[in-house]
Amino acid sequence: MSHPIIRTSGLALSLALFAVFPAAAQEIFSVYTKFDADKTCKHTPGTEEEDYGFWRCPGYGGLIVYLSAGDQRMTVSFGASVKKAQDEVAAGETFPGFNNVYEGTVEWRVEKLPNGKTRPFATILRWNLRTNADGERGNVKSTGRMLVVTRLNPGGVCHVGYVAGRDPKANELAHEIADKQAKTFNCEKDDPHGGGDNNPYATEKKSERK
């Protein structure tokens, strides 16, 4: 008894091989660096009463961590130099209420490029926020926590999203925002999501600002 002959075209064979051997997933990993405004950063004092100045702190991958503070609020930006970090959208983004991040650990989300080189494309940093309860108790220390996901160049440096720092899945959620949204996020048009009332864009979207 003869057996049927199965003929497979080159295209069909290629598709079959692709199904069996899918393209390797993009490799993303984390690198951690620490900063302390009092110990590891260079401070340049401000010139106004509520201008506390700025700090140049060590970073990663040729980028510095830039801190600025005033009126009991801070901003954090990243760039190849102080000037470049100051020119980014992130240098003007902070929370409505009092906050601080004078020291912390930056989690750099890094991708491995096809040429074998690596590039940081986003950061995750835990900020300290003053809550209403802190104010009612007269606490000096801020007990609120928020993870801020920031995209990096090329394409701009700005906040992409916010995750409540005390959420049991905070790190997992922050990774998801960074890995899936950071590289395509438009700093001039897109609004960061999450953060509830602490979201700087909760009451006024970027598209509504002049």
C-alpha cells in the first residue's frame, strides 16, 4: 500500500520553522545605583529664598541624576550633563503636595540592543510624599510613597507613570509601565497615568495647558 507524499513549499516550511523557533525576546534587565544629596552629590545653592538649588549625582550609562528643590518640593531629571538634564520635561515635573527625594536608589531599566550594546531607557525611583495625615499629626517626616517611572532619551525625559509605593505589586507594576510604555511615550502630549490625586496632571491635562 502506497503512502501519500506530503509536499511542503519553501514558505510553508519557513513559517513552520518560525513557529518552532520564535525570535528571541528582547532582553531587559535592571541596574541599581544609589545617591545621597549630602554625601555623593555636588550641590549648587539657589539664589532665591525658596530655591534650594540643584544637585549633580552619579548615575549610569553616561547619564547623571539631577535633583532640584524649592518650596518643599523636588524634581528629578536625567541627562548627559546638568544643562541637558535641566532642559528636559522631567526637570519641571513634581507632585502637588510637599515631597522629597534627597536620597534613594535608582532602578535603571536597560535593554540589550541588536548590536550587543546596552542602553538604559527608563528609571524607577521611590519618592516620599507628605500625606494629609502627616499634616494633621504635625509630622516632619513624609510617610507617603510613590514610585515614579521616567522615560529616558532618545525621545525626551519625562514622567510616564506613577505607582503607589506601598502596593504589594508596586515593583511589578512599575516594570510593566517602564517596559511597555516608556519608549513610545510622548513627553509633550501624553499624560502619565496612576497616582490618583497625587498625579500632577490629574486636574489639568497636558493637552489643556497653554
